Amino acid sequence: MDNSEKRLTENPGGKNHGSLTVRRSQKVEGTLCVPGDKSISHRAVILGSMAEGKSRISGFLPSDDCLGTIEAFRKLGVHAKRSSDTDIRIDSPGFSGLREPGDILDFGNSGTAVRLMTGVLSPSSFFAVLTGDESLRSRPMGRVTDPLKTMGARIDGPQDGRNLPLAIRGSRLRGIHHVNTNKSAQVKSSLLLAGLNAEGPTSVEEPVPTRDHTERMIPFFGGTVRRDGTGSVTVLPGPLKGREISVPGDFSSAAFFIVLALINPDSRIRLENVGLNPTRTAFMKILDAMGVRSLGVKETASGTGTEPTGTLDVSFSEFNGIDIPAEWIPNAIDEIPALSVLAVFARGTTRIRGAAELRVKESDRIRSMCESLSAVGVSVEEFPDGLSIHGQGPEPRLSGGKVDSRNDHRIAMSMSVLGSRLPPGVTLSIEGTDFISTSFPGFGDLYNRITG
Ligand code: S3P
């Protein structure tokens, strides 16, 4: 194959939502920084905008999802300026100075933004309407609106306020104790953010700990959070003060390049400044349990931030299929599509159960991965709460053709990574790839650079 040929090429115009063509990689090597963490970027904008005064966010993820959160706060009267792609300056009157938006707040594809903002706006003094794109309008909102209504929120919308669009009439809230049965960090965060402006403490009890970026960041902005060590987190009402914060690279984005290195012989990739919050990195525990020994982790001092960060060195490995322990799933939930691709190269079967939440992500990710993997010749089994992938070892027989990512960024990137091991001369067209920019702008360029 011609060395100068791009491994991943864009075909704009396909099906309105873009497509990419991917082919076998020549080599997989290089040093890269993935863009800023999506969950932390949203939270930095939200807390920086709820705080009074000036905040500065560096390392911000300039993705469609996170830019949408900034846009929403502009409509609420916050001054926000991008001094560079990844550097955001916020000047806010604080939560009590936010004003009624003159327009609908549209959160596009972002479940995190709309669920967290429902919590932020419930104790406001005004009216707001929140909506999103077709995918987001089909996703469940009752998991946040039901407990918020118990706090006293006035929220209307289809299905008794359990689907978008949501109309919120700001009202006085009182703190509650909520058990996070959905194992959702978005639910926990929505309630904690509402609790900042409720009467009395608000606590969320977690049977399984979910990502804890919100409770790390609230004290950084001057709020009060208590963790009792048995899985409960409590926020006290109180004002926040503007701060400077830096966002590390997104571990969930790094996961695609980790898999790329693990499945390509002679690979060598270094990933710098990656967020290593333990509530996000169960994927590394899974790799270890599968027998991967070629992933080195070095923690580095964190800058102005609230999160551990580090450098990852990763190269090719052989590994085995395993049954993934269900209690690891919540802390690896966004990595399951990438893990499903990895499992194709394992010896033996990988079983992923206890992951029903995947059905209500940007697409039904269980169905999306089963369909996409079957389409390229991988044997899979679908369960209501997961899937199993029959690994073929390091040299699987894959076929090309076409797969539909269902406009889901993580499915599109996972299948791009798998495409790096197609047989020579075979191509795979991945439909619906425009949505990659919701979490990983520049993925295609980085992928092409690393694969030669
Ligand atoms: C997120 C929480 C997770 C995750 C999503 C981001 C967050 O969703 O899948 O990509 O930033 O809180 P759930 O809370 O629905 O599990």
C-alpha cells in the first residue's frame, strides 16, 4: 500500500451526517495529547458560570457538546470568551445574577449538559426551556426530573417531564437524600448542583461509585461537600467564587489510542497529560485482567486542577477474553465500545454483562456494536444488558464494507480503530461520523498521524 495514502479519509456529504473510510494502518507510533476531558470541561463551565467573578479554564475541550454549554450560559447572562481554542475566560454575576433566557436552551447531542443544567436551573428565579437533538430527545430524563421534583422543582414536558423538551419554572428547593440506583454520575451531579441552591443539605448515596468530578470541583470553587466514606456525598447550599482551573486530557478519548496500540503489531504510542481519576479508569483494570502487560502508567504532578493526570505508554500485546466483573462497568461505561473492538483480538470470549445503561447512550450501544462487529465478520451475542464477543486472537479475519455508527461518536471511533487491522487493500466505510466532534474534534487528523 502507498505509504503516503491517508488511513482515514473524509467523505463529506454522505447521509447528511458524514462518513469516513478507513483502511489498514502501516505503522502505529507517536506521542500525542488527546483533547480535554468532556465531563470535566462541562463541569468547569457550569461551576465557573455559577460562581461569582472571573474564572479561567485551560485545556478546555472545544467540542460541539462543551461549546453548547458555554452558549447556554451566554443566554443566561454570563460573559464567556474564548481566548484560544482551549482557553475560556468567564465573567459571571454568580448564580443569583443569572437572568431568564430569551430563547430555548438547545444542548444538541449532550446528555451530560442537559441533565446537569436541569439541576442548575431548577432552583433559579426564572423560566427556561431545555431541548436537544433527535437522539437526546429520545433519552430518559425522568432519572433527574423525578428526584428534582421531590426537591420541589417545577418541571413540565412530555411523559410528565421525563423527556425533552423540559420547561422549568424556577422554584425553592429543599435538600433530599437520593439513592443513585441508575449508577449515573449525571444524576448525582444534577442533584448536587441543584443542592448548591436548595435549603438544607442534599445527599446522594451510591451503591457503586460513579465518576466524582463534580464533588471534587465544587470545593475548588469554594462550596462545601462532605463524603462519608461509605458511598454518600453531601453538598451544602452556598455561593461559589471564580477560580482558575485546568482540564486534563480525556481518558475516554485516550482509550481509542490505547486499543489502537494494543491491536497493531510493533506499535508504540505515548499519551501525555491524560486524566487518571480512579472513577474513570476501570478500563485499565480490565486490560490487566485480560493479560495486557504493555501499558505503562506514570502519574505526573497535576496543574491547577482537581484531578490526577499522567502519561501512558502503550504497545502491542496479546491478551485473553474474560468475563468482565459487573461492578467494574460503571467506571468503564464509555470505554465499552472500544473494549468490544479490543475483544475481537483476544483469545477466547469476552462477556460484558450488567451494562444495560449502554442502551440509553447516544445510541443503543449494545445494538450498535453488535451490528457493526457482525458486519465485519465478528461473531457476537447480544444480551439485554450486554454482549459477548468471540475473540479471534491477534490476526482476526475481518471483512470491509459499510457500517452505520448510528450517529454515535464512540461507535464511529471504535470502528475506525478496528479498521486499522483490515486486510491489505480492503476498506471500511463508517457512516454517521460527523458526531465524532461532540467529544473528539481532530480525531481523524490524529489517527492519520499516528497510523502513518
Ligand atoms: C457522564 C456520565 C456518564 C457517561 C457520560 C458522561 C458525566 O453517563 O456515560 O459520557 O459527565 O457525568 P451516565 O451518568 O448516564 O452514566
